Amino acid sequence: EFPEDDPEERKRMEAELEAQAKAKAANAAPEKKAKGGKTKLVAKSGTGIVRQWNILAKMVPVEEIPQFVDPIHWLMYFPPIGVTHMKNFGAGVDWRRSFITTNINPYYDAFIRWQFNVLRSKGKVLFGKRNNVFSLVDGQVCADHDRSEGEGVGP
């Protein structure tokens, strides 16, 4: 049972989300164009309360959901569905050459480890800090295409 199943708790959670959205909108720079108080999540879900269980329940039988605790189950369950969808879409793909790109496929994993080690030995793999664009409105790092203005301007 999830907290949002209780009508009073759900109402409290929705009010809290609405208050957060209003506070975020109020903290936005005043010279910017005003936006609505709803976040993308609230606009898409209607409440802003989304559980992974509920998302999976729309895609898989409910009795199978507990098996998704195992990450390998994800790898075995969804790729065949994706292949079916791509075939139905009419994609011209040579499925004989498809493979899983994780350590569950030891041949591919060995290749990636070899490739990484070769690139590192040649000084092509670098570690360290780098400049990022920080959104004052969202309070987090954002990508170039996420900005409403100033795209293409570096940090």
C-alpha cells in the first residue's frame, strides 16, 4: 500500500507539491517571463506523485513486477519487446548483430575493457573537473538544449 492511496495523505502530498511549485515560480528571476506554477511532472501525471511500481504496472503483469528487483531481469524482459516494436515499425535492422552491452555479455565487456585501457594508456581518457552551466531557476546543472535562452554560450 502506497501513501498516496490514502485520500487524506494524497491531498496533503498534492498540496505540498503545489506549494513547492509556487515557491519555485516565486523564486524565479522577476525579469523573466512568468510561467505557470505546475511542474512538468504535475502537468504530465496530474498529481506529481509517480511510483516506479505504477509505471511498470502499465507495461508488465503485476505479478511479475517484483522480479524487476534484479537488474538482469530488465535486460531479459524488455529487449525482445523492443525488437518486436522495431519490426512492427518496419525498421530495417539486422538483428543477428544485436547484443547486450553490459558485463552480462563477457565478449563485449572484454572488448570495452581492452578499448578503455588502450585509450587510457595513450592519454585519451582524462579525469578531472570541467565547467558546467548551472540553472539558477532549477538549482542544478543543465545541458545546453535545456536553456530557454543563451544556447551555444559556454560556461
